[in-house]
Amino acid sequence: QVQLVESGGGLVQAGGSLRLSCAASGGTFSRYNIGWFRQAPGKEREFVAVITWSGSISYADSAKGRFTISRDNVKNTVYLQMNSMKPEDTAIYYCACDGNPSRLRPSTWEGPYDYWGQGTQVTVSS
């Protein structure tokens, strides 16, 4: 059973930066793909970025060029560096762990993710 805890959210002005962290426990972290999703008020949860156990990365179009996902397998943590932030980035950000260890392809939809964190609020003011 994998447990995930997000941190690093907060209030930032447009154009600013935040770095989110997702700390994992309870599993062999280095074998799992980890994704970031977000849910804005009144909207469905959407994919942001994913990093596989082997280091392959995929981003949503809205994140490309501004966000960077990375992982530290020693610290069992995945990071999401968000730069040039916009008000439309305002959302609750969730990290999630793919339930299938060592899956080769990054998943950009919610189905494969069996474990979720509680979320961290990110608010970007204009």
C-alpha cells in the first residue's frame, strides 16, 4: 500500500513560481510511475505531468515549457516545478501512483492510478 503526501502549495502572483513535492511511503518507490493532476473549482480533474520509473516524462499541453517534473528515488519524492504561473493554474494539485509497478508507458489519464494524495491548494493571483 502506497501513501502519498503533497506539499508546497500556496498563494503566488502571476508570473511567479512554486515547487510541489510528493513524498511516498509504503512501497518500492523507484518502481512506480508518478503523476500530477489538478482540479480547478467547478471543473473535472485533469492530467498535468507524469514521470515513469525509468525517467520518461509526459506533460499536458498547458504545462509544457512552464512545468518540470522530476524524481529523487533516494528521498522517495517527486517534484513539480511550476514557473511562469498563470491564474488558470489555480487548482488543487494531486499526486498519484500508478498501481502497476514498472509500467513502461506514462499514463495521462486517471485510470491506472490506484493511490492518491490528499492534494495541495495552489492559488495564482492576477
